[in-house]
Amino acid sequence: MDEEIKALEKTRTWELIDLPPNKTLVGCKWVYKIKTLLDEFVECYKVHYRDKA
């Protein structure tokens, strides 16, 4: 997850700011997945975040 956050910061995908008064945060969660081939060999590990809606 640290690598994913660093990549987002490096590409300037988003930036941290102070929350404006009278506003609420939209939550999110990290989703992890291991992608395997037919013989159960691990092809890659994936991670992304999703809005909690």
C-alpha cells in the first residue's frame, strides 16, 4: 500500500488539503487481489481503492 500511495503522490494524482468548514469526508477502502493463472501460479498482486458508497 505504501508503494501505491507513493506512486499517486509522484504522479500528482491528488494532494492533501484541509477540510473546508461544514464539510464531511467521503470514505474509501483499499481492495487487494491476487491474480493467478490457471495452474494457481501467482501472476501479480493488485491493489486499488474504492469509495465507500
